[in-house]
Amino acid sequence: MLRYFYCNKVGFICLFFFVYAVSSAQVVDSVAYNQLLELEVVSSAKPSSASSSSPLQVMDDDDFLRIGALSLSDAVKRMTGVDVRDYGGVGGLKSVSVRGLGAKHTAVSYDGIVLSDAQSGQVDIGRLSLGNVGMLSLSMGGEDDIFKSATEHASASLLSLHALRPSKTHFYVSVRAGSFGYVDATLHHDRCFKKSWSASLHGNYMRSDGMYPFILVNGENETLEKRRDSDIQSFNVEGNLFGRIAGGDLNVKISMYDSERGLPGAVNLYNKENRERLWDNNLYAQACYDVPLNRFFHLKARLKYDYNYSKYREVNKNYFSGKQTDTNEKNECYASLGVKYEPLSGLSFALTSDVAYSTLYNNFEGGKNPRRISSISVFAAKYSVIRFTVTAMLLGTYMADEVKVGVTPEPYKRLSPSLALMYQPIASFPLRLRVSYKDTYRVPTFADLYYLRLGNVGLKPEKASQFNFGFIWNESFGRVVKYASVVVDGYYNKVKDKIVALPTMYVWRMMNFGEAEIAGVDANVQAELAMSRKVSLLLDAGYSYQYAVDVTDPSAKNYRHQIPYTPRNSGKFTLSVLNPYVNVSYIFTAVGERYMLPQNTTRNRIDGYLEHSLSMNRDFDFQACSLRLQGELLNIGNRQYEIIRYYPMPRFSWRLSARLNF
Amino acid sequence: MKWFFKKVFLLTAIVCLAACDNGGDDLLSPTDEYIAQPRYLVAHNGKVYVTFYDGNVARIDTATLEIEAVARVGRNPEQLAVYNGSLYVANSGGMDYSTSLGYDKTVSVVDVETFTEVKKIDVVCNPAVVVASENGVYVASYGNYYDIPSTLQFINADGDVSVVEKCCNMTEVCYNSGVLYGFFSQYDENWNATITYMSYNPVTGAVETPWIKEQELPSPYKVSSAGNYVCVTSSDYVNDGDVYFYDTDGVLVKKFATGLNPVKAVAVQNVSQNGKDVFYVLNSGDWKSNNSSLTMYDFANGTVKQNYFELQNGRCLGNTANDIVVYGSKMYIAVSGESTIEVTTLDAKSIKQIEHVVRVWK
């Protein structure tokens, strides 16, 4: 099978040098061009969370630096209404569940195209480094930008990332070190060409031993252990090209990711041995073209090809050959075309259609090797004036699978509506009220349907309905309070036909089983205070209440028990002091108790925890270059806690980085 | 200056790219030690025999509590029983279901005296349950969960196999006072289960369907023989389970709640205050959730105590306790996920933890 990755490192070295050589060949007068570029470069507007008709949280690269967020999971953990399911360590899986719906209802997109995994349906956000990300936004249950791709509109929540756009030609080299053998090296090159064309190349290598100490509790005994088989090594290269053709914006991206990691597994009380490893290779290329056709019409086209190869291996004498090797190879081709029509100021209509073709090949005997054609289209209408916005969307999904062996399910077809309103009742008072409703549909993944023995072709899609209402207040007072906002949202989500893995006698089987109800409140307060001309204080506090219960069967033992891994109460708090000496941020997280299984018994209970961290940074400017020093002290309280039962989190750890820009 | 930085940049690029490959060497070489997983136990003549999932049977001396000898059998052995001077071990082959090798379909016959495998008998694929009777050995194969259903077979003293005609489909079975009690779970293509409770008397040939006199349990998990009772455990695999004790006529004697995934009940006779029986129910919990436990039921005063092993010892059983036997003055618990065999008194107080059974790969 297509496995050119192991030769591909050479290919990438060549590509890197080629690009560098080509760009170096353009000898330009850098001063003159930088001046021109400052006028010409159009950066994408940062969406305003203060006027969004559905809950929206935005972070940019200044925020990532301030709070010391290195990977996507670090940043997402600071957001309100989000549970990050972290399996521990740098290489551990991290998936994001928004408002109790689960990781498969959250889509992650990068520059307008969703990162998909047709096989597992969830994205490991621990892998996505923020090194090249300029902006991150999380929208829950609705999206005011009606011109996003249809696949981005199809999920209950969307985590949208946007790459940093070069503003001037420069390089940087960054080196990081941290606890447990963590080393990270990044090389980055931005280059600006003439006439609004620019390119960036970002290369990153990361490794970690992952052998962190943890405390294991067994009845009355507590022992100090070391996490084994938790190492990781990864390599990532991303190239972006930005430009203007025929009055439209073009962005082309190529990305390669290669990693190898040990899977430590859940901790046993006595037997600590586990020999599982996972190799992942991912290569994708995407292009996005956005062009206004005339005064009324706007066109957006997207294209992507994605290749993914993963290998899992367990070494165990229980297998006849002494090991079990599972390999999966996924291919996906994606295309999207959208048209926006704005007949009047404030009124716009958009029609976007996405088509994707995905295939999965795995090495199981009798494996089904499915192929899927999916088409998602969305028709959206939006009317927006100063104090009122209404957005309505109708999303249609069509998916058809084909398998090499066995029964094929019927094609999936569904129409999902959504509606959102935002209203500012008093013109002079900056308080906005919002109401939204969204219906989504989560089609079973390849693993749900076709995994050997576990898969079930009779599965129906999982349906989720989300209803949100809330208010936003934001203001600035005089010279001191540059910005203050209070956002409170109450929500009700209902999930039906949940796709869960249930053991049936001796075999696990995917089934549609269950209904869950989630009612909650997300509250967030933010403020930016200018203490003096050079010192400012930033505050961000959030609290979530989630009543997330199973309502499948009134006679079941877990009826109306809190669903697994969803805390009822959780809170976050960040306080940053920005000043010319050293920027310091204090980061605090408090999470209440959770349960590892559906039944809320004492045995299944996982204690709540508090975590305190500190992040610092300082820039030094010299004539030829500038230096940035950044450091984080994580879990200063040295508290032993776990998010997933028996996957202990590291206690105290530190990270230090130095970045040289020139 | 800029020239210098550019060179550093390129050099770092080369170093990073070159450093990235790693073979991931945790493959076992022939001289490596590894930890084996105990599955099921049977006691006979001062010894306790235990199957290990890597394809071996070990013999533990009940006086020294040490593993004395190891015999090689088929792939992924499950239950075992003693009949006529031999051990009959079911080789399921379950770990290789996704490869071209597939399930195993043999029963190994191991001579107790020499403790070596004498022969392999062909049965229906994926044999797991082995029960000894006065005339031979009954083996229930689980089949392939697809087109081969669970099948009950009989191996006589000569080693001939035959499907039990009157009662050919049984998934779980136990033997009490000359009668086989069990149930058959059958799944249709929508994974709806039909449960049939059957008992079979090999001497008279009588089959009773159902043998339970009251309302049948919708979600039975395992069946075991404990003292004078037939115990059926019930589980929905997600929530804590229940235990039902029936007498040999199928009349419900006692029902109580227990831990997660109860696998077996054993009777410790005449030990409680009034000289009556104490029963233990072993709950295996979920794989890798360290929630296996022991539930104690005192027949005399009707008390049920959950997490009894933890209560008595201040520590937990751990990851997936698979089997329990009572022999002489001790109780033996095979904790599969922890590679330990807990040896306790009849009151569940730990005597020894036979731990980390280390084998060398040959």
C-alpha cells in the first residue's frame, strides 16, 4: 500500500531547501517592500464575541503567549463550557467535549476546512500545536459567519483555527525544554513577495520521555510510581502560501505530521507492564479561494486532499505471533463551493455545498474497507442591523457507504435546521440578548459501522438538539477600564440515539442506546484594566454548571445519573499582568467530582481537583534580532489528579523556551 | 550576521530531520521475561492448576504456594477441569480473531502425573467452558459470534467428542448434583438477544426449558454451582449487577445486589456463625478499570458485604478478577489483568499474593 512516508523525510528536506532556495533567489530591497506590505496586507477580521448570536469565544496568538499555551488543548482548557478529556502526558490523547455532547460533536477546522477523521470521528487536539496559529475560535450551537463551509456548520460546536499570516520577511528559531525530557525545536520562515503574495514555512520537532512520577492509591496504601511507555516523538512541517489572484484571496497549505508514541494505558494496581505503541503519519494539502464576483456576489471555493496512515502495535505473548499490529490507511478528497448574495446592506444569503470521498483500508482479516461519499449543503440567510441580527440555516446531509465485504447500510439523509437571534433592547446600553436553536446529526463513523465484530451497520445517526439563551454585556469606562464584559448563557441539549459501545455477552458492539439531557449555565467575566501607561491587567473568569444525565430507561440503575466524565461544577480563572519587565499570568482551574461509569456510585467516583499554574514571558529587542523568553510552571500545588480514571496527570512540571527572531 | 543566522537555521533543520526516526523497540526477544495473565483455576489433589493466556497451564502447590511446573497447551486457554487423571483445557484462540489464524478449536488433554500435554481433541471453535461430570467432560464453545453458534459437546473417557444432541446449544453451563444447568443466548442481526434457560440430566436424558420456576432474568451473565445452589448472575455490563440463587429445582432462594460484572459464586461451607454456608461472589469489573471486587453473603443472618476483599485487606483486587476456587482452608482468586493469584483464608484475608508470574519466551 501507499506508504511513502518513510522515504518522504528525504522528500521534505528537499522541499524545504527548494522553497528556501527559490525564495532566496528573489533579492529584494527589504525596507521598501516592508513598507508597501504594511499597506497592502489584509488580515482576516477577528470575530467579535460580544455581538455573536451564539456563544463564541476567541483567542489569538497574543493570548497564547500570555497564558503559555503551546498546544491546542492548553488553549481550549481555558475556555468556558468545555471539558478536555486528557489522558495525561504530552503524548496522551486529548479530545474536546463541549457542553456534555462528546468529542464527536465538535468539529475542528483549520483555515476553513474541517480536519476530519472518518474513522474515529474525533480529533486529538493534543497534536495540534499553536506555533503557527494566529487565531482560535470556539462557537457553540451556531455560527454568525454564514459563509463558512457546510461541513463546518454541520457539527454542534466548531473549533476554528487560522494560521498566522506573514506581515514581513523574517526567520525565527525556537528551542524549548521541560520536565520529563521534553524538548521542542521550531524553525519558521516568513517571506513576503511583491503584490500581496507571502509564504510561510514552519517546521517543528518535539520529543518527551513522559516518565512522570505519580501517586497510586490502592485501598489504604499510597505508592509513588513512574509513568511508563508514555514517550512521544513528533515531527511536523507546514507550508502556507497567501496571495491575490483576480481580485480574490488565495491560501494554499501543505502539512505533514509524523509521530511515534508509547501508549501507557490505564494504570493497573499491581502489574505495570504495557507494551503498546502508535505511529501516525498524516499528509494533507488544501487550497481556499475567496473572490468577490461583483457588488452583490461573492464566491468561495475549497479543495483538500488528506492522507493518513496509522499503525498500532501491542506486544503480548497472548497473541500467537507475539504481537498484534493494526494498520489503518485513510484517504479523503474534499471540495466545497459556496456563493454569497448580498442584495441589500445587512441582508445576505449563502449557499455552500461540500462533497467528500473517503476510504479506509485496514489490515484485519475480513476487514470491510469502506468507502464513503458524503455531501453536505447549507442554505443560510442572515439579516443584520446595528441592534438586531437573525440567522437561519438549513443544512442537508447525504452520506452513502460502500463496503468490500458484507452488508452496506442505507444512505443517510437528513435536513437539520438552525435559527439564531440577537437583540440589543436599549440603544444606549451595551446589553445584548441572544437565543439560538440548532439541530445536528452525527453520522456513524467507519469504526462505529464496520470495525471487525464491534461495528454495527444498523446504526442510526446520533441526533443532538441544542437550545441556548443568554446575554452579553460589554463596556469600557474611561482610561482605566479598557474593556469589561459579562456573558451568561443558559442551555438545554438533548441527545438521542447515542452511539455507544456496549458489551453484549462476550463481544462489545456499537449500539444506538440512550438519551441524554444536558442543562447548564456558562458564565464568563473578562476585563482589561490599564493600570498605567505601561502596565495593564487582564482578567478572565469562567464558571460552568452542567446537569448532564442519562434519561434512557427509568428502570435502569443509572437513570438520571450524571453521565461519565462530565463535572457538575467547574471554574477557571486567569489573571495576567502585562508590563515592560516580565509579563506574568496566574492560571487557575477547579473541577468538581465526576464519575467514570454511568452509575454514580462511590466506587465510580473521581475526586474533584484544583490546579494552579504560572506563565511568564519577556521580549528583548536588539538591533539585528529580538529574543523572547517564556516559561511555565504547571501544577504548582503538585496536586495528583486525574481527568480520566486511572490515567494520572503529571504533578509539578516546568517548561522554558527561547525564541530568536531575525 | 544574517548569513550566520541562516546557516544555523539550516543546520538545525538538518539535525532535526535526521533525529526523527525511531524503531520503537519494545518487541520481545527470545530471552526476555514477560508477565503472563492467569485465567481460570481448578483444584485437585493438593494442587491448584491455573491456565495462562499465553498458552500454558501451571501447577501451584497448595502448601508452599509456589508455581512448581508449567505445561504447554493450545492458544489462549480458558477453563479447565479434571477428569479421570487428566486435565481438560479449552483452547479458545480468542486473541487472534482478527488475523487469518482465527480462533483455536481444540481441547488439550494434560496428564496430571507427568504434567505434559498428551493430545489435542478437535471441537467447535472458541471453546471456553469446561465442566467435569461422572462420565466425562462437557465443553461449551462460544463459536464465532456470527454464523457458528455456541455449542455444547461431550467428551467421553476415550476422548471421543460428540455434540450433546438433546441440548446442543448452550452458552454458559455448570454442573450440580448430576444435572447441567445453563442458558443459551442467541443474537439476531439487529443484536437483539433471545435467552433460553436449559437444564439437562445426562443420565435420564431429561431436558427442562426453562429450569427457572419464576420469572426469567432478561440479562444473565454467568452461571455457577455454589454448594447446593445454582447461581445465575445478571449484568447489563455498565451498572452494578445482581445475583440470584436457585435451588436444584429452580426455585429462587435469594437475590441480592453485587458489584460490576459478577462472574462466579462459590460456597464456603459450614463456616459462618451458625455453621451455615458463606458465599462469595467474584465481580470482575471492567477491563482496565481496577474495579474487580468480592461480595460476601452470609446465609445465616442474610448480610451482604460489598468490597469484602478491600475491607479485609486494605487494598483492592485490581484489574479484572477472572476466577475463584475454594480448596481446603484457602481461597484462590485469579486476577487476570494484574497477573496475580490472590491466596486468602476462607474469610478473604490475604495469605499470599502470587504476583507477576514471569515467564521466559521460548
